Amino acid sequence: MTDAIALLIPPREKDLGGFTVKRILPFAKHRMVGPWIFFDHMGPAVFEPGKGTNVRPHPHINLATVTYLFEGHIHHRDSLGSDQVITPGAINLMVAGKGIVHSEREPLEGIDTTRQLHGLQLWHALPEADEEIDAAFFHYDAEEIPALTVEGVPVRVMMGSAYGVTSPVKTYAETLYLEARLSAGQALVLPDHVAERALYVVSGRAAVNGTPVEASHMVILNAGATVSVTTDAEAQLALIGGEPFTERHIYWNFVSSRKERIVQAKADWREGRFPKVPGDEIEFIPLPVE
């Protein structure tokens, strides 16, 4: 294995009810990459007519969720009253702060047809000073996300700055998240200005400084290493990173720097003290049994 790679993380399949995801972070040997503490690869999934995404209302605290789709649609609603269908190439950024509840459903439009869903959902922890800020929701259309060509490779900078461009998506710490699509025979040198980085192969296969990395695997990159990604076939990549964070505790959908805050959140959800989601007030996901 090249000196640029500190760790290889394989996928673990998780059933979310109706479809499975490949869960990459948190991983036992490496829980965070910069502020990023959770990384799910959704699909590719095919839904028959009448079926689809059906994630009931559930809570979050002290983090922000980032949803990005390659294919398909998800209907987001939350306790702030946000009501947004996310489409391919757009970004939903939901800041939980002191607490938020949301649901992710299949849009009714087109539900009688066969549909596909493919995308990534990530969580990033909030800095300790911002953990208890007011909840917020931001949506960015696909046209707002910077797209450029680097060494002939199409790149989109979803969050943070890279290759001379800066995404408009709001950040709370030094954060990096970008996508690249390589054709056979292409190469891309990855940005190295952030302290922590990880590369995920969404599809295809790639080589990191000559070391092969298969689809659905993530490599944690060593700090300061010059990294060149090459491929002999088409490959779709996601790069995440940012500044190092202090330890975070995670339980179910709750992330915090303080264990006692998670204990409080568990009690608040169990006792129904979180706000409801307008238009989706009846169903909810119960607190997992410990």
C-alpha cells in the first residue's frame, strides 16, 4: 500500500427499510475525517411503482446533514416547516443545532412509475461553540454548485474551496467536499490544503498513487501527502476533509461533544419534547431499544 494511504475502509450494508445503504463512517478504527462523522452511500436502488424512500420523522442534535443525489428525488420536510424536494446535483444542508426533526419520503409525483435512487448522505459535527445554535435549513440548486474541469476531469466543489473556486454552501469550520468523474486514462491530483482527507470511490475503480481502490471503499489519506488518482476505466469519486475536531459522541441520530447532551436528547425524544414536522406529524421512528 502506498505511503499516502493510512487506512482502507470497506463498506457495511445497512437496511433502512425498503432499501439498503453502504455505511462507511463512523468506522471503529477511524470515526471522523475533519468534521465529517457519518458517510452513507444510498443505492443505486430501483423502486417499483408505489414503492420508494420512506424515512419517518426522526431527530438530530449538534450536527448538520448534507444530502446529495446522483439520481432520483427525496422529499424533505422538517420541524422548521421546510418542504423541499431534492433533485440530482442539488444540496440540502440541514443544521440540527439544538434540535430538529425531519422526514425523508418519496415524492408523490411519479410514484406510479419505476424510479431509481442513488446518492450520498453525510453528517458533519458542528464546532463546540456552534453545537447549540438555532436549527436551520438551506437548499442549493445544482446550478449554484461550482463546476470546473481540472486536468481534463470534471469536478464539482460541493463545500469549501478547491482548485481556485469556493462553494456557496454554508460551512461552520474548514470543510471540504468535492466530486470528480474520471474517464479511462485520466489522472487527478487531489487538493492538500486541509489537514484531514478521505477519498471514496462511488463507482468504477481507481488507483491512489498506484494502489488500487475498488468501488464502495474509502481510503483515509495521510496528512500532507501528494495524492494522484488514476484510473483505467470510468470512476466517480468523492473527496471529504477539513480541520481536525475534538472527540464526538454518537448515539443513533445524535452527535455531541458532551455525553450528557445525548442523554438529554434521548429523554426528550422518548418523552415527545422535540417539535413535530408540519404535514408529517403522525408517524415517527421510536428511540432504539438499548
